[in-house]
Amino acid sequence: MEHVLVSACLLGLATRYDGATKKNPKLFSLLDRYHVIPFCPEQLGGLPTPRIPAELVGGDGLAVLAGRARVVNRAGKDVTEAFLRGAQEALKLARLFGVRKAFLKSRSPSCGLSPLLGVAAARLYLEGVNLIEID
């Protein structure tokens, strides 16, 4: 069975910035054919839950990885380093388990594909992981 990364909040784990979940029942019907590896890049990067929401500033996740953009929380604190650490840890998981596919939470500065590519999503994209955005 194929290993896949899945944003932990989509599986019902309370990992979102507000300490809530975004459990997606439709996702569960797909997961019976995969070995699921839940992950939250923001937690892997050392941020607490709950935490102050953050947003990409000056570009998308690719720009953050290249040092041309930042991630700043709503209190004005730069949390870029935590997002970069979380993206790197997500990459380690992908490599460790040979992951080629990830189901990621939409509209997230870590996992989202839209409206901007998140930091962890960008790192996985550069590794060639097939990214599927889930609302």
C-alpha cells in the first residue's frame, strides 16, 4: 500500500491555529487504500497549538524557501523560521516513507495550494510529491 502524507487537521486532529480541526469526511473514503501519515508542518516547526494565525508576506511558499518572502503572524511576529523547519520535517517524512502523494489543507500558509502555495507544500512540490488540496 502506498504511503501518503495528510494534513492532520483534515483527519480530525486539533492541530489548526485555533486548536480546532477541519475533519473532512469525504477524505476518509479515499484513505482506505493508503498508509496515512498525519502531519502538521506548523507543529513540526515548533509552533504551539493554538497559535496566532500567520500569512505569507511578499510571495508564496517558493519565495519563502528562496528567502524572498516571509511568514508573519497577525501580531506582527516573523515566524518564517518555524515554517521552514516544519517544511523540512515534512520533507524528511516524505523521504523516510517514500511518499509520492500528499492530501493538504487548502488556504493554509503551510499546506495550501491556493490562493498561494504554502511553505511545506512548496517544499514537497520541489521534491516531486503530487499535491492534492482538500477544503
